[in-house]
Amino acid sequence: MAKKKEATDPSKIKLQPLGDRVVVEREESETMTAGGIVLPDSAKDKPTRGKIVSVGDGRLSDCGVRCPLQVKVGDRVLFSSYAGDSFKVGTRELLLLREEDILAVIE
């Protein structure tokens, strides 16, 4: 008997980062300059803005107490270009960052 492969729907996968990490979905980069020039993919900069998809429990302090994160799910944030680790879940490209890599919350 052949085993059935279980098809996992990427939209149903729940990611729970550990500690002071957050999962961010990058915003799309601009495809056209202000002057109307269309940019190819190779010329685009990685976007440094995104939306927080999930957050960890918080950093563990030296005395063993969890310090809650300053950001929450749904916050739009600004982070450095080369921060974190990129990975894909289905067609979504996500970024795993530490809270300290987040520069600001966009309101």
C-alpha cells in the first residue's frame, strides 16, 4: 500500500517564533521610480518595511522573568535591510527577526 502524502496548506501553517523573535512579511518594493522608470527585479532594493505576522513570548531576563515584546501582531515596522533570516511558506516570503533588529514602529 502506498502512503498518501499529506498536502499541507501553507495558509494554514501557524508559526510561533521563540523568545524575542518576530515573523515579518515584507512589503512589496516599488516597481516604478518617481520619474516613471520601471525597475527590473535585479535593480530593486529589498524593502525595509513590513507587517508583523507573529511574535514570540519575549526575552528571558537574567533573573528568569519573561520580558514582553514592545511590538504586536499587525504592527507595521521598519528594520535594517540585511536583518534577520528570509524563508518561504508557500508563496509568501517571510522574515524572522529579533526584536532588537526592529528600528521603529510605523503608525
